[in-house]
Amino acid sequence: MSLNETPRANRLHIGIFGKRNNGKSSLINAITGHNTALVSDLAGTTTDPVYKSMEIYPIGPCVLIDTAGFDDEGSIGQLRVEKTKEAVQKTDIALIVFSEDEEIDIEKEWIATFKNKNIPFIPVLNKSDLIIDIDAASKYIEDNIGVKPIVVSSTQKNGIDQIITAIMRSLPEDYDLQSITGDIVKDGDVVLLVMPQDIQAPKGRLILPQVQTLRELLDRKCIVLSATTDKLDEALNALSSPPAVIITDSQVFKTVYDKKPKESKLTSFSVLFAGYKGDLDYYTKSVVAIDNLTESSKVLIAEACTHAPLSEDIGREKIPALLRKKVGQNLTIDIVSGTDFPKDLTKYDLVIQCGACMFNRKYVLSRIKLAAEQKVPMTNYGIVIAYLSDILDKISLK
């Protein structure tokens, strides 16, 4: 990904759902104007969901999710359906593709799922060029789901403009309004970024949250100074007055706190992303569960990235070490990565999510909702480190 590209996690996620051979992949190709998805006359061509980042006018940067048919059969087919269900968790807007003269009970079940998760859905009657009585087919769908479908032909590119318009009308109210830095900074503020160089962010590389935060600060007309931890004193001395805000890597929270000017607000990249991608209130309320942990407790640490374990890894090494130092060496800590997140969280006393820069907010909120429904506390890397450093009540959260 170049610095000019919008990260996939920040794009609007549009899921395309329907039965096998309903023309979902052809519809994606018609919307994008490219051969984005593999098309075949054979049912079940699409297996695992395919995520394609696109720029579609006037929607802007988005991700189209081409899913397997939710009527897939057999043991392998059921695995594909499960992957399609996982794609729902990342979906901001759903397109449901119908064909003519089919029972639509299964579509009604999926629509109920979308409604339950507050995901806007747009019914689409595809292959209109092959339908003899379009009005009757459209009315049948409307009578059963209560919404008139958009009639399209993917092959003839008819009705695509109506889909784009419907997507624009269905955009979540807070779409594109979410801010990383919130009310912490304002126009003209001097902001100091403290960015340690370690095995996860070696020489010549910045991690994604740092890049995104820097870009937003520049867009908000802030004056930005960057330094590594070992040059923090020199950076502060180079300024004629204290910076309005210091944003640090969570791993050195206590070090930076001890050195920061009293006038400067302090936060971390991970804390900022806790609000940007998740539910900051739930995270901060949940972190106190650490005080109730014992050596018989179980903690789940969830990473968004699927990298090989590193010797200085914050999620696999540093946070577990901090927790065991406080609770005891026999504390059980499970670690999952990517989308490998258990549906049953009840065996855990605490879930700790990373900053989730690789996930869209919809997906992170679905994890928080799952934890809340099962009454399991869930928090975030930066919140945990600040709490264990006894400075959570002294930093800026939003």
C-alpha cells in the first residue's frame, strides 16, 4: 500500500449476497466496470469471500465483497456459508441478489440478520434481460420482503446507476465522519509524535496507525514533530514552548509521561484507535477487570495482523508479561490473530483487542457487541498499558 492509497480498513465495505449462480460476481463486474470477479455458468464458482478495493464514483474508496452462495451444499459448502456469515460482520451495506421464480425464504432469513445488525440492505433483481415478466418478478419479491428491488442486467449494464444511488442513500450517518484524533487537537496545534523503533517498526518503516495519524494531523493543519523515544528530550528542547499534544507508542507510555511538560496532553496511537475503530467507553469500563484476575483466570488477546510471532511483540510478549507480573505466572492467556475470533467468549475473564488498524470499524464493533452480549469485559492494548502504568486517568482519551 502506498501513502496515497486509502487503507482497506477505512473504506466502505459493500457485501454482495445471494444464492449460487444469481450473478453476484457479474454484478460486481458491472458496478466496477472491470472484470473484478471470476464469472462462470457453474454454480458455486466463488468459494471464500473475495475482497476487492475499488474507487467508485461518487461513492469513493470502498471494498466490494464477493461472497459464496448462501445456499451452498455439502460439508465444503457449509464451510463456505460460514465464511459468508463472517463477511457480514465486516459489511457496511449489503446488496442481496435475487433471481426470477425462486423461493426466497432463505433471503428473508438473511435480511432478518442484516436488520438485527443494523446493516442497510438493497434488494437487486438481476438478469432482467432473461426475465419474461419483470413486473411480476419484482412484485413477488416486494410482496415477500416489503421492499421493491432494483431491476438490473449485469450483462447489459442496465440499472447499475440506480444501485450506486441506493448505496449513497444507505450510507451510515457517521460514514466518513469518524476522526482518529477527535477533539484532542485543533488547527495550529504543535503535536509531538513519539515513535519507537523496534522489531515491529524497524528502521525505514512506520506502522499503519502512525502513518494514518500523521496524515490526519496534517489535514487538520497541525504542526507535527516526530522523534524516537531516545530523542524525546532533544525534541522537547527544540521547541520554544511545550507541544499542545504528545502522541506516543503505548509501549513507552510511562517513559513519555514522566518526561512530558505538564501543559501537554498525552495519549497514544493505540488509545486513539480504540475510539476510532471501537467503543472507547466499553474499553475503559472493562479494563478494571484486570484487578479481579487471578492465576486461574483466562485472558484472550486478539491481534488484527497475522504476522509470525516476534521476540518483542506487544500482544504476544509484552502485554502477557505485564499481566503475569501483576497477576501471577500461571495466568492463562490465549492469542488469536486475523479473523480467528471465537464465538463463545464466556470462558474468558477479559478480552484485549489490538488497535485494529487492519479491520474496519463495523467488524470491531461486532466483536465488542458479542463480548457485551456475553457479559465479557473487552478492552484495548493502549488502554491496558496505560492502566497498568497507573496513568489512564491522566491521559487524553478523546
